Amino acid sequence: MLLPPFFLLLPFLAALRAQPARARCRTQPGDARFPSRAEWDRLNTTVAGRLIAVVPSALACAEARCNDAQWSSALFRDGIPGQMNAYNWEQLCLYNTTDGACAQANVPLFAINATLPEHVQAGVAFSAQHDLRVAIKSSGHDYLGRSTNRGALLLWTQYMKNVTFTSAFIVGGEDQGSAVTVGSGMGLRAIYTAVQAQGKMVVGGTAATVSAGGGYIQGAGHSAFSPMFGLAADNVLQFEVVLADGSFVVANAVSHPDLFWALRGGGAGSWGVVTSVTLRTFPTFTAAIHTATVLFASSADAAAGMRAHATHISDYDTVRAGQYFYLFSNGPGENAYLQLNTLVINASADAATQLVAPLLADLVTAGGTLANQSALVAPAQAIVGFADDRAGYNTLLGSRLVPLSAYTDAPDRIEETYRQLLDFGVGSILGHLLGGGKVAENAVIDSAVHPKWRTAKTHVIATTTWADSTPAADVLALKANFTATVLPLLAAMTGEPDSGAYSNEADVDEPNFRTTFFGAHYARLSAIKAAYDPRSLFVVRAGVGSELWDADGMCTVAGSTARV
Ligand SMILES: Cc1cc2nc3c(=O)[nH]c(=O)nc-3n(C[C@H](O)[C@H](O)[C@H](O)COP(=O)(O)OP(=O)(O)OC[C@H]3O[C@@H](n4cnc5c(N)ncnc54)[C@H](O)[C@@H]3O)c2cc1C
Ligand SMILES: *[C@@H]1O[C@H](CO)[C@@H](O)[C@H](O)[C@H]1NC(C)=O
Ligand SMILES: *[C@@H]1O[C@H](CO)[C@@H](O)[C@H](O)[C@H]1NC(C)=O
Ligand SMILES: *[C@@H]1O[C@H](CO)[C@@H](O)[C@H](O)[C@H]1NC(C)=O
Ligand SMILES: *[C@@H]1O[C@H](CO)[C@@H](O)[C@H](O)[C@H]1NC(C)=O
Ligand SMILES: *[C@@H]1O[C@H](CO)[C@@H](O)[C@H](O)[C@H]1NC(C)=O
Ligand SMILES: *[C@@H]1O[C@H](CO)[C@@H](O)[C@H](O)[C@H]1NC(C)=O
Ligand SMILES: *[C@@H]1O[C@H](CO)[C@@H](O)[C@H](O)[C@H]1NC(C)=O
């Protein structure tokens, strides 16, 4: 028998090899296997009538006749199951210009308005049984759109608001001291109010409605008080979680320690549905907040100002103060202003003013004009717990954790980066000085918190926005341009080849999210993911295991090793 020469077989063999493994697609509306009306009704009975149909926030607000103040209030929007604070994530049009049907857009079909773990367990079991796409949401704050998905069943934890105090929280027989356990729907402001009544404080961010037990701590959780107390994830003692297999477990240092490790910094929404979190509490304290506004006539002056700011980056170390340094620009070349908020624990207003004075003097030397400054002392909770958060906008972020070395070794590069960002048209560059101090010392804690947090001095975010009237194609172009231009600039500013970013305040299109968001922890996180969620029930964009799925998390990608 005459065999064809081997080289003639090559294309055939190559074709065989290239044959992608058949994709696994989750059940979508319209599929024959999608749950019937009767099946949804049965689920509704199981969750005591707490199943609700979900619509985008614009539709919900049209029906409820929301006024403008309500539309842009995060507290008000918290009651709308389909809403995202950045409503661009509700709009499928952002990702898919060919899909003109934006009625349901990128919003789940149904939600379980859970108040008890059993409600979540029923939703998890139903989703697993029918192979549904799942979304988990508490507040809808997510800047990466990870808490909404079209065609999904939403496990909505906003109304899990139980609060329990203890003076001695026991883990594995050891007393961990004073702590508070809060439901995963509790916003920071509500938590601050509850702990203040007990003379306590927790480590939390500056916001009203961000949920401590939602995505905040799973991402790491930064606070203006972090230089003194560490990250929020460093101060968690326990989570209660509904797992992908429907079980309800406790994760702490001795029970499911691997899950406990992953939940502290391993990325939001990838591990299970958190129903409660236990936070270490501290005796409450007062803090001085010093605020100043410095005006710059041009982008070049503003960039020079940021060089001056860089040279003062360690001024606050001895008192472990935190600082937000937000630069707002009117456009390339145009005027800009720097808003400086410096928070100093246990300090007087005068002491805080003196602490910032050398920086303010140098900002003026660099060409800035000090428009105003003031300082006051207030209870810690009042300083970080805002009355409400502004919501209802279009936004995209790009960010980097910037190491101390970038400031000490290359202030010129800091100036140059700011100048380039402003020239590109970035309207706000939000700086968070909350690394160093206890955040660095807490490198000894074994958790999934990105190691870059431990060497970071600041977390810097560039943001962009656009008008609602901007055509979808232009939004896509703007988004692509932003990602392609801004991320490399921020990465270069760090001076590191493998720079890192805070996964909660970042660009969901980070090209190398595994390294950028999780660093060397990615392999261990993948193994924990495979153990706890082998069939990928909980997948979020740019989260652990998401590389196996398409952008919607609906179908596995070719060559994926996801279990079918
Ligand atoms: C105004 C504002 C201020 C902010 N301030 C700070 C700050 O000071 N410090 C800081 O570190 N960050 C801050 N953030 C970022 C914040 O940490 C993230 O947006 C975080 O993801 C919010 O979590 P959430 O649960 O409230 O939001 P959601 O949008 O509800 O969820 C965010 C992510 O967490 C997942 N998730 C939500 N609930 C659960 C749950 N119960 N179980 C499992 N997964 C869940 C979602 O699937 C999603 O992936 C701020 C954000 C905004 C909009
Ligand atoms: C679930 O049941 C409740 C109570 O019977 C009902 O009000 C609600 O409309 C039902 N939800 C759906 C999605 O049908
Ligand atoms: C866009 O939407 C259409 C219709 O829903 C779908 O067939 C197509 O696959 C989508 N494309 C992308 C890139 O998601
Ligand atoms: C969700 O449940 C809470 C608590 O029972 C209730 O106050 C709220 O109105 C419900 N929201 C919706 C949209 O059903
Ligand atoms: C609230 O917490 C307490 C104490 O842990 C518990 O007994 C109670 O059942 C919880 N309530 C809800 C609604 O979860
Ligand atoms: C603040 O001052 C009080 C009173 O001197 C002290 O007990 C407390 O430990 C201080 N808090 C911090 C965080 O330093
Ligand atoms: C400080 O100055 C800025 C710019 O002029 C202004 O917008 C802001 O309201 C002022 N703040 C205070 C507290 O006066
Ligand atoms: C990106 O934006 C810059 C500045 O706005 C512009 O000059 C450039 O042409 C844009 N590039 C693309 C590919 O759109």
C-alpha cells in the first residue's frame, strides 16, 4: 500500500490539533433547556417569594419616577436590583455594537433578594442545576462591571444587614479580641454608625455604600487609616460563605483556611457568595482632616506640582497619616487643580496644618496658587463615612500601585507621567497615599493580598468619562484608546517591569490581569478556585479563572480546560 509522504499529512494533523475543544456554553434565555416559567415559580416559592424580575436602572427609574437627586444617589440606587453605580456597565452596547437591542442590556433577568443564607443556597442550587450564568451583587459599586451580567440570575446580598458585636471573637480556641460581624449588604457608613455607638472603629474606606462584606475586602480594601492599621483584608477574622456546591461554610484561620486566604485579596466575586464578614474593631479615635485646594494655570504647571508632591511623599510617615491627592484638569494644556485631603489620627488641626505646610510651600514654588486650606478634628467615622456617594455616571478607570522607589528615585518621571496623562486628556488623576506603615509591615500576613500592596506608597487611578449622547462606536474607541495609552504610562511610572494594580479600582481590560492584579499569587489562587468552584459557577471578568471564559462568562474559550 502506497502511503502518502509524511509532509502531505502535516496540514491534516495540524488541522486535527487546532480543532478546538467543544465550548461549554451556559444556558441562555431562548435555549430549550432554559428554565420554564413553572421552574422559576418553584424557585420563587423556595426563596419565600423573594425572586424579582430585574430591569436596567433607567427603566426602573422611569417606572418609579425617580428625580435627578435620586438617580445620582448611591443610597437610593441601592434599592434597585438592576443598577450599577457606573451605569455604563448596564449597557451591552459598550461591548457589542451589533446588538441594537438594549432593552435588557447587560442586566440580569431575575434576582433573589436574599436576606438569609438559605435564599442564596437555593439560588446557587438552581443555577448549578440549570447551568445558568450567575451574578453576585451587593452595592453595584464595581468599577469593572463585575456585579452585572446579561442572561444571569443575580444573587443580590444588599439586604443582608445583620450586625453582631463581641468583645472576644474566638477562632480555633484563641481569643481574637473585639470584633463585629456584619451582613454582606452592610455599607461602610452603616457599619461606621453601628460601631460608633459601641465606641469602636473598623478599618474601612471613604464611602457611604461600598459593602465591606461584598467586593471591598475580597479586593484588599484600602482606607485613609491604612498606614496606621493596615488594609481592611488584614483586619478580617472570618467570612461566612455559600459555596458553589451549595454548602454554607465558615472560612477563617482554622476552618477552610485556603478559602480564607483567597477571600482576603484574591479578587471579588470568584469564590462563593459571602453572607457575612467579621472585622476586628479598634477603640474609636478622632482624626484631623486637613483639606487644601491648589490651582495650576496649565498642565505643565500641574505636572511640576506633582513633582513637588513626589518629593514630599514621606512627610507623613512618622504620624502614619493617609492622604488623598486628586488632580482635576480642564483638558490638555488647560488649568487644573489639586485637591489634597490629609487625615492624621489623634492629631490637632494645627499639627495637621503644620504637617502639610512644607508641601504647600513647594507647590506654590512650582507655580501653584493656594486657593484655600482648612483643618478640623472629628470622630474617625465622620471623616471616612460619607453621607452618600455620587452615582449614576459613565466611567472607566486605569490604575497602578506605585512603589516608594518611584517617588524617591525618579520624581522627574512622576512629573513626566502626569504631564503625558494630562496631555492625553485624562480629566482626573486620583492619588491615594495609604501604603507604607502598617500596610508594609503586614507583609507578614499570609493572604492573597497582592504583594505589590506591601511595597506600594500610593495607588494612582486615571479616570475617564463621556456624555450619555456619545455614540457607542465612539465609546468603544475611547475605551480602547484609554486602555492602550493610559495603562502603559501608569505602568512606566512605577519603574517596575511587573507593576501591579488594585483589582477593585482598575481597568477590566488590563492586558495581563493575572500578573497585574494578583502577581505571584495567581497559581495558588487558581488551585483554590479549582477546588472550591470546579465548574466555574462564579466567574467575573479579569477574575481568577476568567481566562477560561469569553467576556460574557457564557461560553468557554477554545482550548479552555474548564470542566464541562
Ligand atoms: C464611591 C466609591 C468609593 C470607593 N472607595 C473605596 C475605598 O475607599 N477603598 C477601597 O478599597 N475601595 C473603594 N472603592 C472600590 C470598592 O472597593 C469596589 O467598588 C468594590 O468592588 C465594591 O464592592 P461592593 O460589593 O460594594 O460592590 P458590588 O458592585 O456589589 O460588587 C463588587 C464585586 O464584588 C462581588 N460581590 C459583591 N457582593 C458579594 C458577595 N456578597 N459575595 C461575593 N462576592 C460579592 C461582585 O460580584 C463584584 O465582583 C470605592 C468605590 C466607589 C464607587
Ligand atoms: C415571587 O413571588 C412573589 C410573592 O408571591 C411575587 O410577588 C413575585 O412577583 C414573584 N416573582 C416573580 C419573578 O414572579
Ligand atoms: C454581539 O451580539 C450578537 C447578538 O446578540 C451576538 O450574536 C454576537 O456574538 C455578539 N458579539 C460579541 C463580540 O459579543
Ligand atoms: C428586598 O428585600 C428588602 C428586605 O425585605 C425589602 O425592604 C426590599 O423592598 C426588597 N426589594 C425589592 C426590589 O424587592
Ligand atoms: C443575626 O445574627 C444573630 C447572631 O449571630 C443570629 O442569631 C440571627 O439569626 C441573625 N439574623 C439573621 C436574619 O441572619
Ligand atoms: C489615640 O490617643 C489615645 C489617647 O492618648 C490613645 O489611647 C490611642 O491609642 C491613640 N490611638 C492611636 C490609633 O494611636
Ligand atoms: C477652595 O477653592 C476651590 C477653588 O477655588 C473651590 O472650588 C472650593 O469650594 C474652595 N473650598 C473651600 C472649602 O472654600
Ligand atoms: C487617542 O487619543 C488621542 C488624544 O485624545 C488622539 O490624539 C489619538 O488620535 C487617539 N488614538 C486613536 C487610535 O483613536
